[in-house]
Amino acid sequence: MSSVSVVIPCYKYGHFLADCVSSVLDEQDGVDVRVLIIDDASPDDSAQVAQKLAASDPRIEVHVHETNKGHIATYNEGLLEWADGDYVALLSADDRLVPGALVRAAALLDAHPEAGFAYGRPLRFQHGGPLPTARTRSTGSVVYPGQWWLERRFREGTGCITSPEVVVRTGLQHKVGGYDPALPHAGDIEMWMRLAAHADVGYIRGADQAFYRVHGNNMSTVDFGGQLDDLRQRLVAFDSVLAKCGDQLPHADRLADLVHTRLARYALRRAYRAYDRGRTGVVPVDECVAFAQECLPGYAALSEYRALRLRRRVGPKAMPYLQPLVWSAVAERGREWLWWESWKRRGI
């Protein structure tokens, strides 16, 4: 029977812990599971809740920080210093696994030693609302070549993984190292890409793998200014992968050009859409343009920049009313609809 080490970092989420731990220990028959809860000096009763859970089940261990170390150091403590199972998973205390998720992931990794990690579809649910109905029967799996999967990330300039739905081969996790402290908001995507640079990637079809709770405290919750910060973090993340894994990437220059172009397009698109939506007073348009220039010296030749120049000529007051007459605005609304539909089904 395969063994899985599950790291549960916790900061002020003690009221979620019992449900999170139950989803790991009570709903994963078929794997040998151990849990480490790391309380990062929570000011509430999270540590006491964790210790009470540990007293009721020998499979649970608790580390309590006397001072707050931050989420990156907490993650790495569990992943690199504690995890010793065949596989390791990092699960936030406010999320939970779908029944059988670890069993499905372990089966894929057992059958495919070339795969460094396995993931599947996460289900998002609104805090305070009911859990959505999860699919627990897999329709199969696929193993993508790591280099192919990695190029898709560079080509799209974004990730396809939320986080709780991933199970990693522990030996590979130790080989590539932990989360980068320089990437507090893009450490996940950088981690998955580093893993893919060294191994293939498994995907579980048909079944859902984790529940991801959506609320105001999520690390991924950002406003318009935060969206630009997110782009900056992504740029650093992709460049970090190129720097750390360059010897594993035979076409590093092409990958760099792909992602720099994509991120420049994202920034310019956000800038011109601010005109369409009447949000130029909220969206930092000039900063978006400056970021595009940082990414790509030839940014002015992009169609997104031409769309922005047109809107600047029309003006921020008139543009929201003229959207139906501007082809790029109509096309963008269609693109956003297609993106949303594909996001709901995405796996790669």
C-alpha cells in the first residue's frame, strides 16, 4: 500500500481543521496516510484545535510555531523536513479532498514511475455555501510529457492548477526543493513547472480531486491593482524556472519569448478593457503599458496595443457606449466567454 504524507498549514483556520483532516483520514481508504498540521502562530485557538485532533488519532502530528514564519517557510517545513511517504500533498486548512482523491493519485503514480506528480479537477465552492456534488469515479488517466506540459504553461502564461488537487512524488519534491520565498503569490505555478522540467505529469480524468474554498482571504483574491501585481509575480516565476531549470530546457530562449509575449498581451488587454468598462479610474492603465514594455521591447507592434491606442483616441467617457461599434471590444467579450467556458472544464 502506498503511503502519502499530507501537510496542512494553518493560520487562523482552526474552525476548518476538523473537516479538512476528516477528508484526508476518513475518506481515503486504500492508502497509508499521515498528517502534519503546522500552526503558524495563529492568534486564535487553531493550535488547541489541532492538538485535540492529534490526541484522537495517532496518524496526526502537530507543529506549533512560537512566532509567525509565513506561508512559504511553513510549506517548506512540511514538504522538505517532515514528509517521508511515497507521495506528498499540501492541503490548506480551509480546503478539503474529494473522497478517494489520494487513492486515485497514488494509483496513477504507482503505475507510471515517470510521472512526478498527479492532479485532477478542483471544485470551487463559496464560503458559507454547500459543497458541490463531486464526481468520485475516474474515467481514466493520462500522462503528459513534462516538456510538452511545461511549454503549454509558457505559451499560456498562466497555470492550470489551484493547489489542493496535486499529489507529488516525495523524492522528486526533495530533489527540486521547496517553494521560493521570492514568490509569495506565484510560488505554486513556479513549483509545478520546476517539477515538470524534471518529470512527466499525470492527470486524472473524470473524477474531481479537491474542494477549493473561495472567500475574501484566499491568496488568489486580487483587485485590479493586485492583478498587475499578479502579472509581475508570474513574470518572475517563469523567469525563475528558466534560470533554475535551464539545463533541462533545450528551447529556453523560445519559451522565454512565448511567455514574455503572452504576459505583455495580458497587461495590454487589461488596459484597453478598462476603457470598455469605464474603469480607467481604477485600473492602472499606464502601469500596465509599462509592464508590457518591460516584458517585450516590441510591445507596440501587438494588436492589443493598437486596440489601446484606438480607445485612447475615443476617450474613456465615450468608449463604454461605443463598444458595439468597435470590433476588438466585441471580439474580446466573445473571448472572455470562451475563456470562462474552457476554465470550467480545464485540465491542462
